[in-house]
Amino acid sequence: MRMLLDDGRQGYLRTNLSGKLSYQSFVPSPLQDILPLDLDNETIGILGACSRKIGELEGMIQFVPNAPMYLAMYVRKEALLSAQIEGTQCTFDDLLDPGRNDLTNKDVADVVSYVRAVEFAVNRLKELPLCMRLLREVHGTLLEGTRGAEKNPGEIRASQNWIGPAGCTIETAAYVPPNIQDMQDALSDLERFINSDTIIDPIIKAALVHYQFETIHPFLDGNGRLGRLLITLSLMNDGVLSNAVFYPSYQLKLNRSEYYAQLTSVRERGTYELWVAFFCQSILESANDAVDSLYKLIHLKEANCKKIVATMGRASENGRRLLDLLEGNPIVGIGFIAERLGVVRTTAASLVKDFESMGILARQDDTRQRYRTYLYKDYMDILRQGSNPL
């Protein structure tokens, strides 16, 4: 299978080597050269709605009590969704279950590493501009302790790679990214574009940056996950986001086939405008879901606080402390509660019993008599939305 390109602004195919070793790799046009885009009115309208919805989410996060807990859960959801795009079967429950602390499940380990990479990137962005140095560092964190650990974490590839079905060769690959020299030139162009003074809407810019990074494919592994994290980092770098306040992979996962088809279409036909339209719609839906989830989480907290005050009397202070704990740890055991709240096990057990009677906590497994774990079910139901494996 060979790439077939329509002549256009997106780039061209370069022939490498000669004879039987000959192959063609893609050379993408610098993003600066494809501007301005000719967006239709519908896309411009969606772009405006997207900006407003992200602004609404940003505003909510600034004033919501316990916002860091919600942000931590959103980071985990983005990590999970991004990994699921590439086939992981890990679930939200797997990720948050304290019984999985050995991380023997490689799918769980991949998602946990992504969470670490997001947290590292957000903090590193306070010290560095968005550049290849930062992305190499993030890539090293992303692949550390995962199935890609042998694929040179943190190092730009020094060999040709290709994309296609398992077992395919460079001759049968669906896509062959730039060769080493073209890759280095393209990365330099991309870094300049990311930090340039070009007047462009930050959401459109994030769409183009994500496409270009995926097209360059500069690492031996982890390009997809890092490229999706780059969406958030680009929006943060341009001041649209203050933190990882939503999960952009939500709609990209739900529409995975179209997501890949749109990226391919840009490479083959130069359809940047169609990609931007798809990207904006995806980001809008992801932001809508994040806002909706945040409203539900806030209302759930308020409703449960009222239950605690009305039901628990003098124990309501510990009840509120347990509720706060559950927002960061929605699957818990009595020993964990006792340790984190600084109370004896009998007090922790009594709190759990009260929370069960109020319908806040539910046992995960009724057949277990010892080492039971309890689930903050309504909270998890909100966060699980759209997070089942493909």
C-alpha cells in the first residue's frame, strides 16, 4: 500500500534510497505556509461556541470548592480515553481501585504513566515554553515503566518508522512519516509555529499543531498519546487553559475512525479546513461533557452534604471529611479511611455504615467478608461517561 497524494499545499512525497531499497516518505508543508485557512461559517460558529464553553469551564474551576480533586479526575479520564484510542482495555474502575497498586496489568500501567506525564507537563510548562525539549522530557515520563520503555523514551527517533497494520513492512505501510532530515526540519518549523506571533485562534492552532505532530511522528512509540496531550499543552501555552481542565480525547475516542480518516485526508488531499471543523466539533463536545459532568459533581456534593448534616448529627464533621476524601479516592476500604482521616477503624467502619445507609457508598463485592472495598457509585457513574473500552 502506497500513499496517494493529490497535488496540494499539504506537502509531497520524497523518494529515499534507490533500487529495491527505494521507498517514499512524506514531507509536510510548514504550517505557516498553509495559512490563512478558508473556514466556512458553520465552522466559525462552532469555533466560537467552543471558545465560550472552554471559558465557562475555566470560570467554574476557579470558584468550585475542591477543584483540585475534580481536575485530578479529569486528568485521569483524559489519560484513560487517550490510551483507549490505541486499544487499551483498562477501565476507570481499574485505574482507581486501590487493589491494583501492583500495576501488573500493563494497560493500567500505561494509563498511570500517562497521568504522570500530564502532571509533569503541566508543571514543566510553568518553567519552559512549549518546545521539543519539553516534549522529549514528557515523552520520557510517558513511556517510563510501560510497554514502550524499550523504544528510547525521551529521544527523537534516529531511524525511519512507518504506520500500518501489525506486521506490515515499509512497502505495505499505510503511511511513512518524514525521513530523519525532513523530520528534524519539520520539528524546527513546528516549534517556531507553536511559539510564533502569528495571529490565529488558539483552538485552530491546537488543531494544526496536533495534526503536524502526528504527521511528523518523531518518536518510535507514544506519538498518539503525546500528540493528544499536546492539544492541552498548546491551549495552555496560548493562555486559553490554566490547567488540564477537560479531556479533549473524549470525542476523538468516540469517533476514532473518523479521527484517523481526517488526519489521513489532510496528508493526502490537503483538507485542513475539514480537519479543523472536525477538531472544533470534537473539542466542543468534549468541553460540553466536562462542563455537564462538573455541574453534576457539584450538585452531587451539595446533595450529599445536606444528607450528612441531616443524618449524622455530631459525626457530620467526619462525614464531610470522608466525602472530601471520596472525591479523590472513590473506591476505598475501611483501613484506608481510618489512615487518611486519622481515626480508629471502628470510627471508620461506623462512617462507612452511615454512608451506606444514606446511599452514598455501596459495597463493591457483597461476597467478601474481609478487606471489603466501597464505591462512591454516583460519583463514579458521572466520571465513567464515555469511558468504556472500545
